[in-house]
Amino acid sequence: MVILKSLLFNGCTNLSFGLTTKIDTQTDSPFGFNLSLTAGDDNKRVERDRQRFFRELRLENNVATQHQIHSDKIVFVDCPGDQGESDAMITDKPGLGLAISTADCVSIFLYEPKRKIIAGVHSGWKGTSLKILEKTIIKLEEEFHANLKEIICYIGPSISQKNYEVGEDVAKYFDEKYLSPKGAKFLLDVAKINYDILRKFEVRKENIQISSLCSYDWKSLFHSYRRDGSLSGRSLGVLAMKGNS
């Protein structure tokens, strides 16, 4: 399997991180390397492939997953397995991975090294309009006493602005600086909105890595619901603090 890494997280020796692509020589899924149980794939194959990925990260069965509902629901987790409906998870438990599923939406992974706490956020246009990242950051600060200036963040591959066409019904939720008119429609930059939220809370520029890879353009590498519709699988990004953290 081909797994994307983060240069910033690679510099943190107590972190384990990886984000899957479509590429894998061992799977026979028609979706490519799909790790979603809701894409219409064979769920036994998905579970098998998930475990292979988790073993690559040395997490075995120690990963928390969620049913993403494009909301602003944030949950604290302290055990692996299905955590129910949410779009952001937080944990301070070493050895526990947080899994975020994507196929165009923005995935955001946060680590505060002094408080030793991590978060994973799924933020499509709905979650972004509901300020899920902002609410996650506030929760990290107010409930877990995170120092926001110390946060290290990776924003994963997502659909780029030039490929993300939306109507007025979506555009009305966002500042015009994130919109580029295209006829009667608009092109929306969801990743930039989330980057700016991090900067608003004074997360240092040098502590933010934002992927320049577009899920829509890189057909051979990434799943894209906007491009492939019901034929699209999903990638998983997983962040964990190692067990001896």
C-alpha cells in the first residue's frame, strides 16, 4: 500500500501518522484501496484492509473510528472502535489512533506536544460552515488547557478550489475572499478557510503543513466523491501518540 506521511509529524518521534491512497497491490476492491464501510464495498475486505493499514502504523486494533455526518459534533475518546456519530475526535491516550475518512473533504490532524493531546477533524463545506475546527481548537484550550501556539497541524489532501464548484446555497455561508465566481456558481476554497482558522488562533505558520495535492485531480492516487460519485471509495488518515508517550 502507498501511505502518505507528514514532514511535520515525521519530526515528532512520539507520533505515528499515515494517510492512505487508492494504491495497494493486495486488495481486489473495485474502488481501489478503500477503507470505508459505507461506500458499497465488501465490508469483510474493508475490515481486513483496515487492519493491514493499522498494523503498518503499529496500532493493530487500537484505532477509534466515527460515523461522519458533516456536523460540528466533537467527542473525546479513550478506547478503540466505533465511536458513533461525530466529525471530530480528541484523545490524550497514548497508543490510541484517531481515524478520519475522506474523499474530497478536508482532514485536519492536531497535536499539542506539551499537554500530549491529539485531535482529528473532518471538515467538508458543512462542517466548515459550522466552524468545527474552531470549536475543536476552543475545546482543546478550554477543557484540556492546550497551548495553541504549540499546536502542530497537518491538513491533508482535499479537493482544490479550482475543482470545487458550489451554488449560491453553499456560497452564502462563506466570506467572498474564499470564493471565485464561475458563471452563476462559485469556486470554494475550503482548505484555505481552515488554514486561516488555525492562524486566527495563533497556531504558528511553521507548525502547519497543508497538502498541495488535489483529491479530484490526482485520480490514480486519491478517492474523490465529486469526481466519481457512488463509485468513490474513501481514504483514512490516522494519527496516534506512541504507547510510550
